[in-house]
Amino acid sequence: MANVANFQINYTRYLDELANAHEPLPDLARDAQALQAMYRAMVLTRTFDKKAIALQRTGKLGTFPSSLGQEAISVAIGSAMQPEDVLLPYYREYGAQFLRGVKMEEIFLYWGGDERGMDYQGPAKDFPICVPIATHAPHAVGVAFAMKFRKEPRVAVFVCGDGATSKGDFYEAINAAGLWKLPVVFVVNNNQWAISVRRELQTGSETIAQKAIAAGFDGEQVDGNDIIAVRDRFQHALDKARTGGGPTLIEAITYRLCDHTTADDATRYRSEEEVNRHWQREPIARLNQYMSAQGFWDEKQEQALQQECAQAVDAAVDIYLNTPPQPVESIFEYMYESLPHDLAQQRQSITGKGQ
């Protein structure tokens, strides 16, 4: 029997769980301004997240999926992408969206049931939040194919959770991306839980990163709670895709510190001890500790940031709560050029006008 191929999956971490730095470090680890910017974005994202849950609990927002503990992944993505790139997010990438110009009040509107929240006034070509699992994977391939066909130096960035990699949509997408060597980066936010299903119970693959091998391109793991590592490896994947090197799959290892959504009760399927253990590894405290040790951050800056973020989120909440709802008849306006008879009758019963 002959061995016809060998493969390996690399794992990258620069800051360990105690925020100790391990050489060799990328230049980013010594760039105080860049680290501070990413830290600010993570803290803002968590502040937004906390307020959104409070709004939901008081009946002012619909079901909301938190990104608690996963902020490093989305902020690393948003800070590295170019404006002309296209983000195809699932429902935990607020940090990336905010950095790309999506307004907090737009996200509030969306989860409040107002689709105008996905009509971004900033990154108009970014895709809306995708709630169905993995259905945006083929969309990312289509976007990347168009970029390559037009010979544009742009990249499509697809983000999903670990559970999405067990869907047929995902496998079809990575197969096409590898075959056509498309400018797309697949980022898997491996937070260990597909709702209530543990990662090891929804795929037999030793790593998620290795799923890229069958599709003919590189896959790798990164510590998703080490923002320096996530940003460094994601930047490498972006540069590779932009210069004709084809796709990359990045499996970012993190943990969902929150319920799946506000409609979930995670205490029914995981222990308090498990969650508390992962709180010791979360990304914001880790970067704070590292920057403080390097002299990049202090308590005065921290207090000012907390106040600044709270004020920004409160201002977005005010805009959201004071946005007049769309008229009821708007539900008829965007599907047909001419309404079918039954819908025309329904519209007329509301407005007195059939068309």
C-alpha cells in the first residue's frame, strides 16, 4: 500500500490564556494604536450586546443572538477587510459590521423586526445578516466568482458557526471555491455549540479546518480569543485571495459564553463550571492584560472607554426607539410589479387602494 498524500493543520496563537506573549510575534503585537483600536471595537461590541439583551428582556427588541465571548473574531475581520471587499455574515458578526460602517441602530432595527435595518447606509454591498444556517455559503461563492470574472482585486468574506459546516450548502460552496480558485475566505466561528449540540456530536472531523483539504485549498486553526492571532492569519488569507492565491478556511476556536439566543436556556445542556472555565479565556480581558503589561493601556483609558461606549449605545437606542414603524401596507410593495388579485384585495382592505 502506497501513501499518496499527506496533510497537516496548523494552529496559531500568540497570546495564551494568561495574556503571555509567545515569540515570534507579528508586528501587530507591537502596534499600540492598532491594538487600542481593536480593543475599543471589542468593548463597544460587548456594550451593544448587553444593551440589546436588556431591550429584548423588556419587550423592546425581538429574539437576539449574542456574540458574548466571540468579539475578537468579528473585530479582527472588520479591521482587516478593505472597503471594496464584501462581507457575508451570519448572526454574530456585529464587531465586523460596525467597523465596516453598519450603524448600531440599524442592527437594533433588524432584530426589532424592521427590515430597513439591513438596508445599510454604510457598506451597501455587504450582505444582510443570514439567519438560515449556511445558506449564504453559495452566495459567497457567487460573489467571489463575479470578482474573479471581472478581474477585481476584491475578496468575499464568509462567516459561519461550527454547526454550519455540517450542512450541504457549506460543502458545495467550498468545493466550488477550491475548484475555481476563488477570492473568498471562509471563517468558521467555532464556539463549540450548534445551539444545544456539542461540536463533537455534529461532525466526525477531527478539526473543522481540515474540511478545506477535500476541497483543494488550505485550512488552518487559530485561537479565536487571541485577536492578534486572528487578525494576523485572516490578513494573510485576505492577501492571498486578493492576489490570486485562492480560498482559505480559518477555524477560529472560541466559546459561546451566552445562550444561543435570548430564546434559549443554555443551562439545560451545559454546566456552570464549563462556562466559568471559559470565562478565564475570553478575548477582551486577554487583550487588556497584554496591553497593560506593554504600557499601551491604563485604568484611566479604560474608564473613559466604558463611558464613551455606553453613551454611543444609548444614542443608538434612542434613534431605534424613536424610528417610526413602516406603514402596514409596505408588506405588499416589494414582491410584485403588479399585485395578484388576492393580495390587491388585502392591500385595499388596509388602505382603500388596490395598487
